Amino acid sequence: MLLKVQLLLLLVICFNCIAKPWRLCHEDKEYRPYIYVAPENSLSSGLLIDILNQAANTMNIELSFTALPWKRCKQGVKDGIYDGIFAMIKTEHRSKQFAYPADQQSYLNEVDYIILYKNRSFLHRAELAGKLFSEKGKFNIEYYRNIQMYGLQAPTGYVLEQFLKQHNIAAQNDYDLNLGIQQVALGRLDGYIVEKRIGMERVKVLNQYNNVISSQGVVKRTYWYVPFNRHFYNKNKSDVVRFWQNIKLAREQILHSD
């Protein structure tokens, strides 16, 4: 009996030795406080990394993180180069490409996408007058289209960028977050749509706190997930489902205490 127990323990130890880390890909942009690559060690850091590592540690799973341009991340997960991707909004199209949790509570974070616009600009005045957003808080696309000057922008490849193009209210030029905020401050871009906490953190870093402010209304309230490559999910279904469930617990602990 003792020999069987020892052999079982040896098998478990050997399995852990050869188990490969789960390979997760994220965008290579600095989106503090959620995610960034620490300059001192080139390692991925931030609140989302903390959540994922805590969720994995309870299962004795090692995670490896790779930072790439967003489109390359998505393609890499589709091709099986990486096992999962974050942080990704769920859409019908993406649900056909990646495996998402069936439990809607197993999300990585609940987020608000707002408009960063220039202080005392025509968008600021429109919102103060109650015209930019409806009484229920919905973004008034038709009203904005009538007063549009340079258009709105969102990060390239994101759901919000597609939303702007779909409604013909996107700016002609593509700007990353840093340049977008600077263009808003100069009055050369009507506004930049971004997750509120990320946007305000970057406004502060760029020292534009008095020039660029956040809309009080929310363009889109949604969830971020960690979807997986479908083949990887089918091969490791029980572990992935458990990982998603652990994300929920880790999220509640880390974000609520932040």
C-alpha cells in the first residue's frame, strides 16, 4: 500500500515537472493600472496579471505571458501559438473563433467605455446640456453626428473602433491612446473612447488633467474575458472551466481591495 502511494506521488510530481505553462497573449500597449510590461524586468504586470496568476496558482498551473500587437495576439491564439488571450470583449463573431466561459460571471473585469474630450469643448457643453447622452445614459449618436467636427477615435482593432466606423463617426486618422489624448487636448480630435480607468490614468501621466476630461455618460458598459483557443479548450476543458471560475474569485478579491 505504501509503495502504491509513493508511486502515485511520484507520478504527480513528474506530471507537474513536464506540464507546460499556459501561454496567454495580451496587447503590447501600456494600459495601467490593468496591464503593462515592467521596464525593470520586461515582465507583464498589473491588476489583470495579478488576477490571472492568483487564479492559476490555486490549480498549480504556471502561466506565461506574451505581449504583442492586438491583431497578432488574436491570430496567434487562432493558430494555436498561444492558448488564450486577454482582455477581450465577447461578441457573436468572436464566440465562433474562441472558447468563452458559459458562466457570465466568470469575466475578468466589468468596464465602462467613456469619451475623453477637451474641457469646455462643444462635447463638454453638449453633455452638460443633456444632449450627448439620453436620460437613460445612452450615447446619442444622431445628435453627435449633427455636431461632429473631426470625429471620434478608439484603439485600433477594438470593438469600439468597429462601432465608430459602423456609425460613420470615426476620425479619418488612427491614433493610439497617447496621441489621441494629445490630439483631443489640441482640439484636433472630438474625443477618444477608452476604458475609463485606463483613460484617466493616461491623462494624468501625460499631464493633461486640466485639458482633457471624461464624459459622465458611458458609451458602452461591458465585460472583459479570457477566451481560449478552441482546440486547447476541448483538450483541457475541465481545467479551463475551473480556471475561469477561479478568475471570478480572484477578481473579487483583487479589484475590490484595490
